[in-house]
Amino acid sequence: MAMSHVKTFRSVINTKEVVGILSQRTFSAGAGKAKKDKKGGSQTDAPKASTLAKEVKATTVVGGNILKDGTDPKIMPDSEYPDWLWGLLDKRPALSELSRKKIETLPYEDLKRFVKLDNRRSIKENNSLKAKN
């Protein structure tokens, strides 16, 4: 007898939940109209594409100006830039690669890099040992 009351009670709860869910008023998010902000523009508009001409983009560094009253710098021919600039993005050897080579045969730049990376490694190792103790 008690089981039938529980089943009846469950069915009443379930039907009340279903009726409550079905009777709730729902609103669509974008019912065909875009919301307007205070200035009258639409909030749902996509960001506007840059209106700069292709010629300007190809001859100037857009956004490169750091001065308040300055203009964007012009792009110069490659011969106007220093030689070291073109090597900045070259891959440099890692510590593991440098440690496999003989230190006596390393060029000066690679030797400087080896010392710097080895010092960094030893500092990190000492810091981790101190943190564990």
C-alpha cells in the first residue's frame, strides 16, 4: 500500500514539474531586432574592417607610432636596416645541443649562450632544492 502512494506521489511531482516547465514563458534572444546602444548603433554589429588603403599598409608600420603628435614610421628598403636585425629570428642552439659539443671549439657567441643557459639551469636546480628542504 505504501509503495502505491510513493508511485502516485512521484507521478504527481513529475507532472507538476512538467506543467511548470511547459507553462513558463520563454523569450527569444534575438527576435529579429538588434539591440541598440545609447548612440543609436547596433550592439550586434561585427567589428568594422580596417578602412586603410593597401598602399598605406604596404608603406607604413601601422600602429608603430609611440609619440603623441607623431606619425606612423615608413617602411624602408632592406638595405637601410642593420645587418644584425636579420639574424634575430634565427634558431639558436639549446643547452643540450651546446653541451654535446666541445667547449673549446665553440664560437664566441655560442660560448656566451652556453654559459648563460648553464647558469640559468644551475640557479633553477638550486632553487628547486631549496624549495624541497
